[in-house]
Amino acid sequence: MNVMSWSLSVITTLVVAAATTSPALAANAAKSAPAKPTTVDIKDFAFAPKTLTITAGTRVVWTNLDEEPHVVVSAGNQFATSKALDTSDSYAITFDHAGTYTYYCAIHPMMVGTIIVK
Ligand SMILES: [Cu+2]
């Protein structure tokens, strides 16, 4: 093997090594990209999922699938209260800061849910 082809071989090895480290780069890219909206269904007088864990910057969309109206209210007044959501109505909040956000339905206070923002 002459010096030139040896160099090529080393370069090829480095390129392959760089390519195999790309999952880490991809993970970083995914972290910095805006998070996709996440949905909470309001169905059968319950929030589903009842507890939702998301990353900061995620938009959460509640959709009422019941025939009864529901109102999303932050237990600690951490975000704005929704209007009365009729069937198929949605309400969205973007959670920019880490924390635990508990909420309930103003009309049916036994309906409770939690958003955990990491
Ligand atoms: Cu309700």
C-alpha cells in the first residue's frame, strides 16, 4: 500500500466513524426542533391521558369528544382557562417552562389531569 492509498484508507475510516456517530447528532437535532403538538382527549368525563409528560415548548391540544361541555382550568392558575368546549371543540396551550401543571374541569371538578413539562 503506497502512502496515497493509505491516506485514503484513513480518511475513509474517519468518514465512516463520523457517520456512525450521527445518531448522537440526530438526537441533538431532534431536541432543538420544535416539539410536535400533543393531544389530550376529553372523553367519558375524563382526560386521556390523565398524566402527560412533554418537553418544554410542546403545544398541548385538548379536544372534547363528549356530548357535554367541558372547561379546562389550571389548578394553580398557571395558564388561561379555556372557554366552554362543546363537542369537537379544541383548546391549546404551549408549555414553555418546566414544571407540573395540574388542571380540572370547571363544570365537573372530579375531572382532573396533569401535564408534566421536562
Ligand atoms: Cu367537564
